[in-house]
Amino acid sequence: MKNYDIKARIAFLVLGLMVLLYIGYQVSRVGNKEFLTETAEYDTVADTIRTEGFAVRDELTIPLVTDGVLVYNYGDGDKVAISSILAEVYSTEEAAQNKQRAEDVKSELENLQKIQEMATASHSNIELLSSQINEKVGKLIDITHSGVVENLLEEKEDITFMLNKKQVALHKENSFDKRITYLSNQLDYLQESASSIQKSLKTPAEGYFCQVVDGYENIYTPDKIVDITAETFHQMYTIEAAKQGEYVGKIIKNQNWYFVVTVKGKDLEKFHGYSSAVLDFGLSGGEAMDAEIYQIIGDEDDKDVVIIFKCKNINESLLSIRKQAVDITFRTYSGLKVRREALCYEQSVLGVYVLERNAIVRFKPINVIRNQGSYVLCEGIGEDNNCLMRFDEVIINGGDLEDGQQIK
């Protein structure tokens, strides 16, 4: 009986030592563990499909029926009324060039006459002019870096006008009389030499002008896409067109135009619940635009489905589109970016552990907005310091931690 008591005591002692060793091991493991953290930052992702398609517009081509040198009065994307003088035909290249020179001289002359009539500016007006000039110079630098030269001439004229205006305001130039007299004489000469117009070409319809004719104007028409299928889409897409003859340009008769694409049937679910999408053609200097989902032809069981988008944006860049790759975006998601391995549960609540400056661990509940595979976009739940926020140090390897725990 005595031997049994001794053995029992030894067994309890060994068991107690094992428990103490285990507790010590756990404390040591947590206390000595090097925790990896990652700063929470905002990120944005989008539901996007990349595909190809073609633009369909109601277009009226304008044949060139006379010889000579064309000088246009409208640029691509400009809105024109019916019977507007779209272009003028000159007998010689010199006469055509003098027409453009006359426009430039007239613009400079009008600007100088405005400045000449201006009263002397106050100091505050000079400061405003300086600010406007700096803003214009910055814009010119941005245009130079972007490679997009749209409206460059107008920007040049604006900054020249402001510089001349500042010269007068600073009393560095009291009068532009000599320059005005010279420009007036120059304008009279140029207008006289440019007066030999052979023919004025008028617009046959109202709409938006485009100088480029590519031969697809009578192939990609709104009436031909009413009952289009995936098969006919591929047939139309592979057509190679070439313009026949010479043209002044074309009139896009309606602000509404269409972009027709195909997507895989399995991707059709991304369109569910949406009446519009954002189309990005990747054009230099061009912005993505909103488009109405006008018609869906096919279903998820089909290999390919035709989607027709209705667009209303008209500008010079978009008028150059015919066959084009496009990124279709349905929705964007924004939130705090957190690695998946940082996610954990405390009392069945999903969240992350955050390491605060005083080496205290805080559990912060989150709501997952978007699962991106290796990470999630989420938003913090709660108020004040208990809500996950930008710049919080999220613990990546936070197993066996508890809210409020002190890390030594």
C-alpha cells in the first residue's frame, strides 16, 4: 500500500511537470515569435472582360467631285448644320495656304486690338495674369509629355494673348499700333490672294464631321446589326473594306452609335444585373466612357454571345475607332487590401490582428468586399480604434494570439 502511494505521488509529480513544461513552452513560443506585419492600404479592382468588336454608325459619305486644293472649315468631331460650308476648293496650293495664314493673322490682330483697348491693370490683375500664364504653361508641358496635340493651337493663342496683355499691364509695352498696322496690311494681301475659290462644298446633312473615310461606312450600318448572330458577327468582322474614289469626308448623322462585340457564354453571368458598362478602348489620351447594354443576343449555353453597346460620346478620338480591342468594366471594388493568411476568427467573428505601437495586439473585425485569391479587399467593422483603418500594421502570422495580448 505504501509503495502504491509513492508511485501515485511520482506519477502526479511527472504529470504536473509536463503541464508546467507545456505552459512554459507556449508562453516562450508566443513571447519569442517574430511577427510579420503588413501595412493596410486601399486598393481598387474591377470586373473586366477584354474582347474585340467593331463600331457601327449612321454615316453619310461626301464624294469629292472637283479638282483643286481642299481647305476645311471644320475638324473631326465638330458638329455641323445642314448646308454649312464644310470646305473650300482653291485652284492652287499657294491660295489655300494664304487662306490659313489669313485666319492666323486675323486671330492675332483681333487679340492685339482687344489688348490695345484695355485699361492699365492693377497689381492684383497682374498677379492673376501671372497665375493664368503659369497654369497655361503647365498645361502645354502636360500636352507635350502626353503626345496628344489636340487643341494645341488654341492653347498657343491663349498664352500669347496673356503674355501681350501682361506686357501692357507692366507698362513694358504701351502700344501695339505698329504691329496692328502691319497685320492689317498683311491680312488685306492674304485675303485678296486667297479669294480665288473654285467651289464651296456644303454639308448634305446635319451631324458630326469626320474627314476619314475607311470603306466600312456602308458595311457596318445600324440596320445590319438588328438580327446579328455570333456567326454573322465573325463574318462581318473578317471583312476587309477599302474606300472607292476620293472623299471630302463623312457626316455621322446621329449622336447615338453602337459598338458590337462577342463574349464567351460562360462570361455572360457578369452582365447580370447591369444595364450599362464602361468601355475603354485604350486610346492615347482617351478616357473610358459609359455605354448602355443595348442588346444581348444568345445565352450562357452558347459558345459565343453577341453584345451590342449603345454609345453617345462623340469626339475626334472615338471617330477613329472601327475594329478595336476593348476592356469592358462592369463594377469596381475599393477597400483595404489584406493578405488571406492574415484572416482569423475570434469568437466566430472574422477579422485580423493588428500590432499597435505599444506592442499590444488588437483584434479588428472586418467585412470582406471582394475575394482576390491571395488577398481580399475589406472594410473595417466598428468604431474608433476598433475599426481597421489605413496604415494599421496587420499581423500576417497571427495564430494563437488574443485581443489585448502584450507582445514582449
